[in-house]
Amino acid sequence: MPSKKPGTAVPPSPARIRPLDLTRFRKKAGISLVQIADRTKISLRFLQAIEAEDFEKLPGGIFSTSYLRQYAAQIGYDEVELLTQFDRKMNPQPVSVESDRETGSRGFLDRWLRIPAQAQR
């Protein structure tokens, strides 16, 4: 269970990122993975990783985004939505537990308490 201490970040829960169900979308479009592989020259294992949203298996960098764009174009899927999902999964944003106001007053309190401690040395 994530820590609730002030100042700690809690990673987003997997339930917040809804899967896209790309396999179903591709099948509705009537296209097989082999057809996409033949047209785009992307290996089947990378196409399978895209459909499973197992983006860590993609080669990385510009290759990953290029593969995602090509895949989306082949099945008629919204490219921006797929790239957004990729970004959410690969770069999760931590959720801060404390508010900005608490951070500001705690920072002031820490500075104020350090002044007398340093003066006594």
C-alpha cells in the first residue's frame, strides 16, 4: 500500500489507465497482424507488443513512436490517442499527496527552525 507521508509521491494506480483494446479495433477493421507487418515492415513481435500495450518491448525512441503511428494508420485508429496512451504508460506522473499550501508553510517552518540551530554552533 502506498505511503501517505507528506511530501511523498504516489505512483498512479494502473486502474486509471484504461486499456484501448486495439486487437478488437483491428479485427473490426478486417486487418491481420501479418498484413500490417507486410505493409509496414514492422516485426510481428513489436505489433503484438503494441496491441498488448506492452510498450517496454518496443525498440525505444523515435522507432517506438513511428511504429505506433504506422500501426494506428493501418487500422484507422486515432494516432494521437494511441501516442497519448503510450506516453501515459511510459512516463507516469506521480500524484503528490500534500497540497501546495502545506509545502509552502512547511518550507517556511523548516527555514525558521534552522536559523536558531545554526546560530548556536
